[in-house]
Amino acid sequence: MAAPAYKRILLKISGEGFCKPGASMLDPEEVRTIAHQAKEVFDRGCQLAIVVGGGNFIRGTAFASQADVRRTTADYMGMVATVLNALALQDSLEAIGADTRVQCAIEMKDVAEPFIRRRAIRHLEKGRIVILAGGTGNPFFTTDTCAALRAIELGADVLLKATKVDGVYSDDPVRNPDAKRYDHITYDDVVRRGLKIMDVAAIDLCKQNKIPIVVFNLKAEGNIARVVSGESVGTTIGGPQPCR
């Protein structure tokens, strides 16, 4: 098997990855599948940090708009939700022999370490998978922005965004069957074309720090390992090539 294309990886898994399509909460089989895919990458010799979302439980912006709850409160609720996913993933990984640590941006000392950059890097160097929960620890920032920030802080070679779609499209492929999927697109084109695959802050952080982003379908089993092997999977954001 070829050597991995990346040494240190920041993997972002959306909350939707932890449940069946169209469902919510946690699905044990989906958590197990994520754990096995992550372990496969880890066994290739990669250093792996995972940022988890919490949208399978709550989306702060949407909940605040529908309930008598402040946006800040709803966002903190979302941060707590990410901890549920992180703990489930931790135990699933450890059940198959992976050493892990959960670090959280909000204090939850009974179940997770605080996020400390140097400690997280040391865990990676010691062969542990680091699961990062609690977003940035601040309201009004998405877990995509958290993923970009952590990728920079930890010196990751790439940000892998595992999601429910198989790449970046010119339009919503569900509504528009003629939408084009890009194999490669620049950071600027994502912003200029208003493509909603990640928020602008996350794209800009990766652009400033020259961290490529690969967007791919998590539900296609083995995709994470294929991306890490350097195969053309999904869409790569970043680099000098223009989109067509």
C-alpha cells in the first residue's frame, strides 16, 4: 500500500455523520462505521485529529430562530451537543484498539481535557487520536471555522471535510440535476460563487495559511482512506488551479 499523502490530518465530521440520512440523534452503526474508517487512517501511520459537529442534536441558529432562546444560548447548547458525539466516538475507537483523547473548548473536566494546543500536539506525536469538541468555545462561530482554526493550530497538512455530499457543486444537486461537481476549485472561487459548502471565515483561514480542504462523502465507506492515499475523491479546495 502506498505511503499516505498527508502526515497530520484534521478531519471534520458533521453531526449528520453520526446518524442515518434524514434522521437525528446518534445511530450506533454510524458511529461504529466512522470509528473503523478513522482507525484505518490511523493505522496507516497518520496523526489524526477529529473535530465533531453537533447538528444531529441541535443547530444553534435554527433553534434560536424558532424558540424563545438567545442565539448565544443556542450556540452553547450546540457546543454541548458536540461533546455527546465526541464521547460516543471515543469509546467506539477504543473498542477497536485506538488510543484516544477528547479535548473540549468549554470546560467539562469530568469527561474531557481542556483544549491546549501543545498538549494536543503531544498526544498526536504519541500516537493518540485527538477528538476535539465544543467548537471554538465561543458563540457565533461554526464547527467548520473551528476545524480550520484547529488545523492551523495543530499544523495539519490538510483539512478533510467529511459530509453528506460527494464534493462541491455549482448548485444544489438535489434541486438542480444539471449542477456541476468540481474536482478542484480555488478558495476565492468558492467565496465568489457563493458556494455554501463551508462558511467564509473557515475558507479564509485556510487560504491565509495555505491549508488545502478536501470535501467528500463520509457515507461512502473507505472514502477517508482513499483521500489520505491521495486518490481523487470529492473536491479539493485550494491551490493554483482554476475551476472549469
